[in-house]
Amino acid sequence: MNLKLTGNHVEVTPAMRDYVNSKISKITRHFDHVIEVSVILSVEKHKQKAEANLHIRGKDIFVEANGTDMYASIDSLIDKLDRQVLKHKEKNLEKRNHGALKDQEFE
């Protein structure tokens, strides 16, 4: 998994980088087919914004979160991203197991 972390009007400190790395590891614990994650942290007036674009096989997932604190924005972003990844994973499992012989009834 490649992680690209950029800051727009904000300097990305090593503490922020470590925080994002630790939170992204939560996503890879649920779904290990992640190819690339790009995270953009930005400040617009008094609003702290975090955006993430997650590239997995066959799909890109984009999530953004706003808050008054950058760490709170990152937490909210990871929660949203986690829900989207689990939703995608469940849909994939349903497609794969739909026509299985174990689900069919025999007479």
C-alpha cells in the first residue's frame, strides 16, 4: 500500500504523518487489497478539511471530512472511509457467493 500525504495551506508535521499512518492501518486491517491512499489535509479560513482517495482493485473511494480541529477531521475521515470499505467488501462477498452450490436447495 502506498500512502501519499499532502498539505494544502498547512505544514504536514511528523506527528500528523504518524497519526494518519496509524489510522490508515485500521483500514488495511479490514481490507488488505488497498493499492494506494492519497490524503490531502487543508485549511480554509477556520475550517480544517481532510480528504482521502482510496484506490482498490476495481474501484476508487473518495471521502472528505470537515471540522474545527485537524485531528478530529482525520478521525471523522477514517470512520467514514472504514464504513465505505466495509460496504464495498460486503458487496464483493455477496457477488462472489451468489451462485454457490452451498446456497442452492436440492430435491
